[in-house]
Amino acid sequence: MDAYFSYPLLISSIVLFLTWVVFNWWSQNRKLPPGPWGLPFFGYFPFLSITHENFNAFHKVYGNVFSFRTISGNLMVIVNGHKTIKDVFVNRADEFDGRPLQSNLVAWFSDGLGIAQEEGEAWAQHRKFFLQTSKKFGFGKLEMEERIHDEIKQMIEILKKEKNADLHFSVAHAVNSVISQVLFSKKFDRDQTFVRIQKSMRKIIPIFASNINMIVGYPFDLMFLLFPRMRAVKDGIKEVRKFTDSAAEEQIRTHDPSFSRGYVDAYLQYRDELLAKRKPEAAFFNDERLRANALNIFFEGTESASITIISLLLELSKHPEAQKAAQEEMDTVIGRERLPSWLDKQNLPYVDATLQELFRLAMVFKVSAMYSNFEETTIEGYRIPREV
């Protein structure tokens, strides 16, 4: 046995292995932003509770840039502070406009497709098209304001008549009516179908606002197999997606190239123009991405907006003195004969300040979606590895 076994060789092998482990750990973690230590494999994830409050506490200890590892050792880098966020996502936007390559909550929502999930040239082309098209259909113009006013008036009349009204549902339907007219050139009735779809969307929102957003890779995929709550959310997404796919398919089927009814028609016309001119950008415009965009706009334009409005109203209800002061300013400047207009903003400093403070206190989504960098870089002197 001694002929085949050598203690010096064994010890040397162990030393070499440990040296490799230490060097590998050092090379992965050198010059990273500071942050809390976690557990092997699970990282710091088990200690996260209310994510934005955890991050605020870390910010006080580690500064505007910190990091930690989540389940399976995936590195998360968090940036805080107006100056740092502006530097990363405005001044250096081209460096950080990627999306995580591994499975994650945002990519899962529409299979990695759509304006909210994609990256690189595909994202740039769809963003350009969306901005051009949104202006065409009245975003930022008085025409859109008139649509919003009409929906608000109808909602108020319904709330006056209904007893024990579901305010969230009424706000969601009003917001969706504006979005759907632009998206599908139609409004959906306040029927059981829309009630079911709105309830499905309402189930999904808490997941996006939770610390599940911090899980990426195969642990994220395992959640859908192990936890009934996640399977229910997945069923909700399928319900909403089936609804928006059906609406988009109807628009595709009845599309008239000579007439644009809404976003879907404009998308199809733009794609046809690119194909006719043999533009390479045409490769980024297809029916799959159209359906994904429709899902993104429908969901985020409806439920994200409505739940934010409800959250702001709930916060405002805690401050009767602010309500009274804001109402007095509106009565003085606008009166009770018409609804406020965007043009009134400059004459309503207290109302404007109140809204800004409500957003600061009561925003539902206090942590942004994940971004990634294509190449290794630095933020405030800290090393940010490639594709974090």
C-alpha cells in the first residue's frame, strides 16, 4: 500500500487545492463594492426582509455602491443616490443597458422578449419605435389628457352610484381604458372577463415588489416547482397573456395597411416599411415581439399604474391637513367647474410638492428592475465584473 500512497503527495495536493480555492475566491471578489456577508450557497438572501428597507440600511453603512451574493452565489451590485444613479444609468447608459442572462423575474414575465426585457440593438430599436409611436397617438399632448379626463368622469359617476365599490378595480379599468385604446384601439367592458384578468394581475404585483426579484438562475426556476404560491402567479401570467395575445391576434387578423388604429397597427406598418426597404432592423420586428410588447404595455400600463395610484391615495388619507391645503389651492387656481390640466401644474406648487412627496413615501416599486453590463467596468472605483 505504501508504494501507492504518499503522505507528502497528499499534503501537497491538499495545499494546492486550497491555494486554488483561495485564489479563485480572491480573483472573484477583489475590489468588489463592500457589502454584507452571507451564508454558503444561500448568500445574504435569507436575511432580506423588506428589500428597499434593507438596501437603505446598507446604504448608510457602505455608501452609494454596495454588493452582496444571493442564492447560488450570484453577485448583486446595488447603486443608490441621485448622483450615482444618474452617472450609471444616464451618463453611462450604454455600459449598463444589458439584462441578466440567467432566469429572473422580469425575463420570465414574457420569455425574455418585449421592451421591458430585451437588451442591445433589439431593445434600442423597439424603444425608438415606441417613443415615436407614443407621440403619434397623443402621449404628452392635450389629446391624451382629454381621453384621461373622459375616463375619470365616467369612473366618478360609477363610484357615485355603486355601494361598497372596489376603488382599485375602478381605477384599474379607467387606466386600462386609456391604455387599451392606444394599444388595441378598443376599450374593454367592466364585465367578468375583465374582473378575472384584473384579479390575475393583482396577484402578480406583490411578487415584483418582493425580494424574489433578487433570485436569478436555476434557483428561480426551482421556485415554480416547489412553491404553490409561485405556481398560482404563473397561472395568473398565463391568464393575462392569453387575453393580450387574443387582442393582438384580432388586430393582426383585421389589419389594414392603409389605416392605423393603434399601436399594433403602427407596429405592423413599421415592420412592413422596413421589409420593403430591406432594412436589417426588420429582423427585430416580428409577431412574437409584438405580443410580448402588448403584454408589457397592458400589464404595466394597467396594474402598475393603478396600484401606484391606490398606494398614493392611501398615503394621502393619512394626512388630512395636506389634503385640505391641496384642495384649497386647486379651488383657488382651478375652481370646481373643470378637471385639472397639465397646463395648471406651474400654478399649483403645493399640489406638485404633495405629489412628489407621496411618490417618495408610497411608491410600490422602490427597487428598479435589474440591469447588466456587457464588459467589466468600475463604479466609483469598485470593480464590476462582466455580466453581473
